[in-house]
Amino acid sequence: MTYAVECRNISKSFGKNIALSDINLNLEKDKIYGLLGRNGAGKSTLLNIVTAQLFPSSGEVRIFGEAPYENDRALGHICIVKESGMFLKDVKVGDALDIASSFYANWDNNLAERLLREFELDRKKYYKNLSLGMKSQLGIIVGLASRAPITIFDEPYIGLDAAGRQLFYDALIDDYMENPRTIILSTHLIDEVSNLLEEVIILHKGTVKLEGNSEDIKNKAFYISGIKDRVENHITGKKVLSKEEFGKTLAVAIFDNISEKEKRVMEADDLTISNVPLQQLFIYLTGGRMIKRGDINE
Amino acid sequence: MKIPLDENKLIYMQIAEAIEDAVISGELNEGDQVYSTNQFARLYGINPATAAKGINLLVEEGILYKKRGIGMFVAEGARNMIIGKRKTKFIEDYIYKLIREAEKLNISKEELIDIIKAYEGGNK
């Protein structure tokens, strides 16, 4: 099977600073990936390596099976939208779109025009005169209209308000359904995007902390609470992410398989069980408030 | 406008339950076509693969069936299947919980039965 993006043993250091260490990832064609990580986790470094804007210190990248460096065909498959703008200052919005349209083989001008209207972006405005939010909108329009087989959004919404972000998410899902492609959303707004993701990659301190199908991951992350002794009893041998006690009550977050039968037994013991939202799981895994922590490396 | 989902539950389970609810309430009859994966994805603002997972769960259980090239349909006998499945879950999720809660409050089984008998729906 040829993967859309393959990272083989990628490491990257800047001087003594290790940004990425031994990253191995296989991204499948036509799926939406969430690349999640705290600030400084290495997300942008990894994306810059994938898009051949940066060389890894060691390891290899493959784009649809080919090395991307000085390879126009491989790079022609990719569109990356970054939070820091991408256009020349003295270019109008309309011209920027014209320039972008010449880069991408699958460019859809109708989609670009429609999004321009939805975002109410003035095509005659100069890029330098756009607000931060408008610059983000332009980036988003280019990313979606490019229809590139691998489209990467690296924190694309600086300055964009909640309504503007929702417009982006809706447009993304709509167009993805008509034109499936590999999409990588790098973000820390996890609660907003979690429902859009099919696959999740959590990067932490330059390594892959967790990787997998987002629903499968959620199906292993549970809150369990109840009377302390009973909770302790039922979680013996399970991977515990966090424990919190108040009085005789104990609330734990665990990351492990719990069968339906186990759930029934727990409920009969008056324990409350629910799934942990992705955002909360992310916080547990990347060192938020943590009382006791199991070793998670999936 | 998106229909909100419960973030503490699996999304695909919620999709499957929404379809089941529609069959139980009669909104969807046996033989009716079900919303497509894409319609669900748009309606809830979710990944289409997740919506497909919910639909496929019901296909595996025989509640829905696929007509190639056309879409998903409610199978004959689906309503009874769902009701049968829900009854088991109802006893576990509601009745047992009710009894345990009543025990905590020192409500005897007889009292509980009286309350159930006296209930006539609405505000009683």
C-alpha cells in the first residue's frame, strides 16, 4: 500500500535542541488527520519536513511513495496553509487567488469564489491591508480550493472568530465529502475539530505519544467515579491517567479497554462511567494536571 | 445549524441510536431509505467515516440493509429487533438503577411499585 505521507525514523535537531525524535507515521489517502500537540511539541517542524521546506537530521519522508526534495511532482500533490501569511504584501486578494490557481492542478475556481463570498472577503483589497482574520480566511480559501491530494492546515485561523472558524469547518467537511483527500489539521483547538477527525496523532516533546482512529481512542478513554474502594477494585490492572479524591469518592480517568460486561458490573456497583472527550485526554497525555500517570505509548 | 452531540459518548454510537430512535418513533418505517453517510456528516458536523461506522453497526445487526448503488434502508422486522434490544438495555440502564437508587433512599419495593402504579403520565 502506498501511503499519502510516510515518515520513517524522522529526527530533527537545531543545535543541541532536539525538536523531533524518531517519528514514524503512515498517513493514508483520503483521511482527515488531526495533528495535535502543545506549543513547541514539534508540529510545525514535522510539517515543514513533510513539505520539504526543512531537511530532517535523519530519516526519510515519502509523498505517495516519492522523496519530496526537489521533486516537483511530489510537491505538486501538497498544499500547506500556515498561520503566518503566504503572500506578497503588494498583491490584491484576487491576484493572490489567481497566482495560487496556477500552482495547483486540481484548483477549483468556483469553490474559491463561493468561499470568497461566504467570508465576505474583498478581492480588490491589498494583502498588506487585510486584518489577521482576513489573512487567515484567504489562506483557508487557498487551502480548500487547491483540492491538493494532501492539504495541510497548520493553525490556519489566527485572528478568526468562532463564526469564521465554524464556516471553515463546515466548508471543509462539505468539500471533503465531494472530493476526498488527505487533510492534516494541525491545531490546539481540539474540542472544535475533534468530530471532524478520522485519525488522531498526538505529538508530545518531539515524539508520537498516541496515534489512531479517533473513535477507537475515545472508546478506550473513560472516566469512572464512585465510592473509593469500589473504584479501586474495578480499575486494578488498568492504565490510570489521573486520580482525584474528594471525601470517600474517587474519580479516575483511565486509558484501557473496558468490555460491555465490565461496564455492567461497574454500574451494578454504583460507579459512573463515561467517555473522556479527546481534548481532556490530550491534556492528560501531554502533562496537564496529573496526579498519577500510567505509561502510555501506543 | 448542527445537531449537538454528547462529547462524553462515542459519536458513531450516537448516530446509530438516532436512527434507532427514528425507527421506534415511526419517523422511519421499515423499507424506508435512511439518510446517507454524507447527510449525517453534514447534519452533525462530523467526519463521514464516523457516520458510516454508526450506519454499518446497524447493518451488522440486521436493522439496516444496503441496496447497492442506492443507499441504506430499514430492514423488515427492524422495529421489533430494536425494541427487543432496548428492552434488555432498559432493564439494565433504568430498572436496576432505579432499584439501587430507591434502596439508597430507603424506599421499599412495595412503595416503589405503588408509585409506578399511581403514575398516570404527565405531571403526576
